[in-house]
Amino acid sequence: QVQLVESGGGLVQPGGSLRLSCAASGIMLRMYVMAWYRQAPGKQRELVAGISDDGITTTYPDSVKGRFTISRDNARNTVYLQMNSLKPEDTAVYYCKTVTPRMAYWGQGTQVTVSS
């Protein structure tokens, strides 16, 4: 059974940092592209970072470029999202996702709240 488990969310002040983790079981993440998405209340889920299977290529939307960094440790079967200079508009539930030839898998999400 494939499971993706996010952790590391919490409450942080504007300008602060958080590091999210996505640990996988039942699947070898090194074979697949990984991504982080977020969904704020009343808004659609949006992509915030993607990384190739070999970790060489990354992609970010303009809203987080220069502030967020996605990375992966294939030996630990884990993907990370380092978030710096956080803003109130970054408040959302953050999800990791992978897509295999068979289907897409999502984690359960971790809440990030940016507030003073």
C-alpha cells in the first residue's frame, strides 16, 4: 500500500521559515517526479514546486520562486519543501504528490499558517 505522509507544518510569523517533509512507503520515490501543492480555504489546489526523479530539474510558480526550495533524498524516500520569507498568503494545507504510470498518489496534507 502506497502512503505519502507530510509533516513539518505549523504556525509561523511572517518572514519566518518552515521545512516540510513528505515520507513515502510502498513506493520507490526515486523513480518518479514529485511535487508539492497547496490549497487555501475557498481556493483551488495549486502547484508550488516540482522536482524531477533525479533531483536535477525543479520548477516553481512566480508566487514562491526564490522563497521555496524543493529537494529530495531518494535514499530516505523523502521529499522536502524549504519555505523561507513566508507571507500570510502562503497559509494553506500543503500536500505532496507523485504520479506513477498506474495512478497519482497524494498525502493527507499538513497545515501551514503564517500569522503574527
